[in-house]
Amino acid sequence: MPAGSRRYLRMKVYRAQQFVRPDLQAHIFSGTLLENVRNLRGLCPKSTRFCAVVKANAYGHGISEIVNILKQGAVDAFAVATIYEALHIATLTKKHPILILEPLNPSQSVEAIQVCAREGFHCLLSSADSLHYVCQALAGSKHVLNIHINIETGMGRCGIDHGLAVQLMQAVAECPQLRLAGIMTHFATADEEDLSYAYEQLVIFNRFIAEHRLRERGIVIHACNSAGTIKLPEAHFDMVRCGISMYGYYSRRMANPPVSLKPVMKLMAPITGLKPIPQGHSVSYGRSFVTKRPTLAALVPLGYADGYRRCFSNRAVLKVGEQFAPVIGRVCMDQIIVDVTDVPNVRLGQMVTVLDNVHDSPCSAYALADLADTICYEILTFIHAHVNRIVH
Ligand SMILES: Cc1ncc(COP(=O)(O)O)c(C=O)c1O
């Protein structure tokens, strides 16, 4: 990596590095990850490239760990949200293209744009102002920046309207420091049962590709996230961008999934205290739980500061040995209390499962997402970077 990039990386990325807590253990099963990728690839034509989405610390799984597993030949490219994540991956692999999903924009420094070009990153452009800024930032540079243009087909986020997209393609062609490397779109509802809106998006995207003869121009065309990859084979094009499915989850729980996916991560923590609590005694902040019987309470040292949500208070369960034991009282910043009265042979130091790697477990990411009225993406990405990732 050139000295300029290294300096930038040190300045912007290493400052964010955290200590690691060895007692909070996220077990990452590399065989499961590779099998999920194999199964997803099996849905696509052989020629379709597989871009592994590893933003948000690889959906909470640990970006370094996941990239190190996948870089051995399982995938063709990586996608991230930010330049900082891209730079980190560039220290781990030289041969994979890295796509940055946040569009380039003038809030980024000139140095950041130059780093993207120097590192060969693939970047999104979504406005004429940004294009102007990027061209100026790279004026006279010997490096050429790979540009992907995101076409608005119905997502209503970073895509650009067709007229402007055509102008941007033209402007990219005229700027010697830019190369049009990709044309993409993003589905808003591919995870829903009713795919009619996704098909409308696909029709609009196909029309744009045909009108501008993009398939004949050697540009990488890509549209599918996980749900699209699984449910819209017509939309696989040259590359798919899969995140949640690689980690073992359907974007939304599916009754009869057409592909087998297994969760890659199991989060465990030790019992650090065992405390008998008499009947009628309140537990934790706010006294939201009062024991109905003499209770053996286990302390587990994780809480909302580690990503274990406060709304799990009095609702979630943990797996202790072979049994499920309820969280009692409020989840604290870094402690939870679990009723282990009915669990045989419970002992100090015993590791318990906080997030299970089995879909229908009462403490799976799906079950926790239901409790928090959210999606499994949020449960996973909330798991703090200081949790120790252990690769098997
Ligand atoms: C542009 C884009 N492509 C692909 C993905 C991956 O989505 P999923 O995790 O549903 O596969 C995302 C994730 O948010 C995204 O923003």
C-alpha cells in the first residue's frame, strides 16, 4: 500500500480501534459461511460474480475475520459503506475489487478521493456536483477512478434519474481520470412476498440498459441484494451483492426457502455471578421484575453497550446448558440478570448462549428481532466491535 494511503489509514481508521473483551465471545463458523456462499452462488449462473457485502463490521461478524475467510477464493469482490472500511480491506487483500456503496460527495476530502483512485476502489457517483468535485480532486492525477452509476428505478435513495445518468455517463467518458466500470440499481422490496414492485424496478432497469446498449460495453451490471439473488433470478446480471444471506439469514424469515442458509455466528458470555434472591425481591433498575419464588439469579456481563438491547428486559431468553432461561429485570449497560433456578448444574464461569446459531432457537437473531420490533440486520450489526470474534 502506498505511503499516502497508509498515512490516511492510520490517521482516519486506527484511531477508531477498540480494545477487545475476551470474555464476550462471538464464535464465527467459517465452514458455515463458505457453505452459505456456495449455496447462494449455486442459484446464479457460473459467470455471475459474487460481491460479499461486509459493511457495518461484516454485519457485526467482524470485518477482518470475514474478509480473511472469504478472500481465499470464495468471492470475487467486496462491498462496504465507507472509504475507511475499504482501506481496511485493502490491507487484507490485494486482488479483490472493493466497491464503496456510499456515493462520492463533496463532504469527503480531496485526499480521500485521491486515495480511492490510488487504491483502485470502485466508487458510486450520484450527482453532477459530485462528479465535478471528483474530477477537480483528481485533475492531473495518473490514477483512474472506477465509477459505478446507480440508476433510480424505485428505491428512492442514492439512485439517479435517467436523464442525469446519461449526462453523468457522458461526463465520466470525458474525464480522463474516470472510467465507467459499473451500472447498478437496488431493489426496495425484493424481500417481500409480493414481488410486483421489484419486477417494475427490473423492467425500468432493463429498459435503461437496453436503450444505452450497456451490455455490449464491458460494464459490470448489478442489481441484486440477498433477497433479489434468492428470488429474482432474472436480475442476477453480471454480479450479485449479498450481505445478510452470507451470514445465514433470509432478509425476512421465509417459510420454504429455496436455498439453505445457516447462521454463521453464535454469541456467548460467561456467568460471572450466582446470587440467591428471596421471593418478593425486585431485580435491577426500576424494579420492573419482582421474584415470585426464591430465585437463583445468574449475572452475565453484557448489556446494551455491547449491543444487547434494553428492550430485551424481562422478555429475552439465554441458552444455559440445554435449557432456556429468562432475562429478569432491566438489561443494564453491561450486565444482565438471568433466572437459572430451573437449570441443573449451573456454575460460575459457565459460558451461556446469548445469540444462537439455530434459526428456530428462542434466542436466534430472528427471535431477538421480533422482541425488538426490528429486523435481524439490526440485531447483528449492533454487536459491538469489542466483542472477541473467534474463528472456527
Ligand atoms: C446497495 C446495496 N447492495 C446490497 C446490499 C446487501 O443487502 P443484503 O444484506 O440484504 O444482501 C446493501 C445493504 O444494505 C446495499 O445497500
